[in-house]
Amino acid sequence: MVGLISGEWLFWGGIAVMGVAAASGILCLAVFRFTGSRLKKQLEKEYGKPRS
């Protein structure tokens, strides 16, 4: 099997980093959506519903 040249390492490494970044973004979005709804319920409990 022929080894990868430098440019190919950069190409495939970049694709791998983009995949990890996309997966992390999706995970963060899910966590913030869950904690945001919990925070909204707590704030409504303490301060009432927003005026607008």
C-alpha cells in the first residue's frame, strides 16, 4: 500500500476536523436547548411571564 503524501494528510485531516466540529456543534445545540427550556421555566416561576 502506498503511503499518503503531505497534501492528502491535510485534506483528510481537515475533513476529520470538520466532522468532529459538526458533531460537537450538534451536541452543544441539544444541550443548550434542554438547559434553556429548564432555565426559562425557572425564570417564569421566579419572575412571572415576560411582558412582550
